Amino acid sequence: MAQASKVEKILREARALSEPERTEVALRLLDTLDPPDPLAHLDDDAWLAEIEKRAEEALSGRSRTYTWEEVKSHVLRKRKRKR
């Protein structure tokens, strides 16, 4: 089956769902995508400058750092809210 016909079949089936079901499908599909990289436009020199800036902020104590446990807890709470 061609890719376009697979997509059309899925869309036809999704259109038959109720609005809340379509909303859930849409949100779940969006959840599978990687967020856009806000730094993708940087070239090598800009990346180096960004890394140096962040390192200086971290070493000087000007930026907030998080433990692995804090990060993991935050991610798990966020994932629970999405479901």
C-alpha cells in the first residue's frame, strides 16, 4: 500500500471518531514528534559561544542547575498530566 493511501485511510478512520476522540488522537500524535530545536540555526562559532556562555553561567552560579532526580520527577509529572 502506498504511503499516501495509508495516510488517507487513517484520516478517513479518524474523521469518523467523535471530537474528543479526534482530539486525543491528535494530541497523542503530536506527543510522538520531537520539539523543534530552538538552537538549530546556530553555526559552529555560534554554538561555541553559546556553550561558553552556558558554562560560565553554570560555573559562576548564575544559572539554576537540577539533579537527575529533580529532572526525572519533573518529566514523569509532565507525562502523567498528558495522559
